[in-house]
Amino acid sequence: MKILQLNINHCEAAHDLLMQTVRELKLDLVLIAEPYKHLSTQPWECDSTTKAVIWSCGKFPFQSVVNNKEAGFVAAWVDGIRFYSCYAPPSLSIEQFTDFLDRITGDARQHFPVAIAGDFNAWAVDWGSKFTNARGKALLEAMATLDVVLINTGNTPTYTKGEASSIVDLTFVSSSITRRSISWEVLDIYTASDHSALLWEVSTGQNTRRANRQTNAIGWTVKSFDPSALIVALDGGPIITGSAEEKTKDLMKRVAQACDASMPRKRGVNQRPPVHWWNDHISALRSDCLKKRRISQRGYRRPNSEELVAEYKNARRQLNKAIKDSKRRCWKDLINEVEKDPWGDHTKWS
């Protein structure tokens, strides 16, 4: 299961780019803090403040969702794991922050296994901060009451704005989950937010692996079948001698090779097209934004730092404008298409 964790910071461009990132990375679950808007058309659950979100965007549906919504976190069962998406704004007093932690741990203590992730706005040397503040100490003490492990690795900041940077986006999972195959990283992609995207992947259960084998079943495009190519490919000499099992394996291998020679493979079921407004120009602008943001961050103490920041801001404006222009143009095209053919297939715009 591939999970993305990101604080969008109520940014429209970050929301739009996330929609494309979900498709590019073939994500299954997204844990969002401070979303730009609520997606009522998607399997998207949020807390009572609408600032913590869990989005089931892949092949793993919600098994159950907590109905009595709390402030600061939302919880849902997905593939046998209880996921928590959390957001603790910096405006919370230490008393309010402690109450927030008490409510999370009180709920998580009743379930197993769990994954608790989000923007806690807390500092601690345990996850790479320069020092441990009161919120960091409270968070460490709260998580110590649970059988969870912090899976953040390295010291790459998850939040960067100007010269300021910190590690405030954290991921805690039950120790049993760490015994599976698990990975975690800070992605080097442009998000349009001042937070970086965190990607972590957890191996799934037996039932899920069986479902994945079904959705990723091998197949060929029969419409492009070339009988002559199949005959030539199958004419490869006699089947090897040996046991019935060995002969069967050799025969099946030859059939698969012959099918590959006579018709192209089908695209995997999990392959998703880009969002309808995406194009090569926007892709290039996103790469340019990432490049200029890095340069501006590294050059803050240089004499031309203001010029570097201005170049990054200009690149960001161009990207935002290109996205809005493309979405506007695609919307007009959709309206014209509906007017021409109201019964046509318009699902590609969803």
C-alpha cells in the first residue's frame, strides 16, 4: 500500500498538483493536513475542523470510518490498519495540545495495528530537530503509552519557508507494522506548499495480495492479434523432456512468448491517466519551480539572494497561471463537447 502524507496549507496550486501526483505515483491513500477544499465526490473523510483528511484514492476502500468526528484528527480502517490523519495548529496552547494528544492516544489504545501521521508542529531531537520544545516532549510522552514506532528517517526538513525549516510532519506506526516490508522518504518533488510530501509504503495482507494479483492479471489486446506471428512464434521445436510439471511450465512459457510476439500487452488496471488539464508545458513548469526553489533556498546568504527568490516566485506564478488557464480551457472544451454530444463519454473529465 502506497501512502502519501502532505500539508497542503490551504493552497489551490498544491491541491491541483496533488491530484496529478496521486496518478503519477499510483497512490492508495493520502493523509492531508490543511486541505484546500473538501472533495465530496471522492472517498474523502475529514475531522470536525476539516483540517485533517484521509483520502482513499486507490484500490483499498475504507473498511470503516469513525462517525463521531473529533477536532484535530480523523481515523479510518484501511486494509486492516487503523489510520489517523492529524493536524495540530501552532496556535494551540500546551494544554490544548496535550488534550489533543490524549484524545488520539485514548482512541488508538483501543485498536491495533495503528498508523498515526500528520503535522504536529512539535520539535524534538528524536526526529532531527535542534532541540526539544514543550510540544515535542508532550508528543514523545503520549506516543510512549502506545506500542508505536517513529518511522521518520534522516534529517531532511519537512517544512521550509525562506531560511526557516523544521521537521514537523511525523509518522508513527505500530511495531507489528515495522516487521513487514516498510519504507519511508521525503519526496524530492514540487508540491506548491511549504511542506514536503512524505511517501511511505507498507506491505499488504494476504487477502490484499490476492486481490492485487487479480487486478494486475496478465492480458493481451486481442483486437491487435496477428495469427501468422503466433504460428511462427510457436514453431520453436519440440517440448523439453522431463516430468509432466516441467513440460507444462515449458509449454505455458512458450504460449506467453508467442502471445507477446503476436499482440501487445494490455495496460495494467491500476494505470491511471493524468488529470484532464495536465500537459507537457505544466510538467516543465513544475520541474522549473522545483529547480528555482532549491536555488533560492541555498542562496539566501548570497548577495543575489533577493534576485533568486524573485525568480522562484515568478516561476511559481507562471505555474499557477498555466494550471488555471488549462483548467479553464478544458472546462470550455467539456461544455462544447456536451453541447455537441450530450450522450457521449465524459468520464475522462472526472
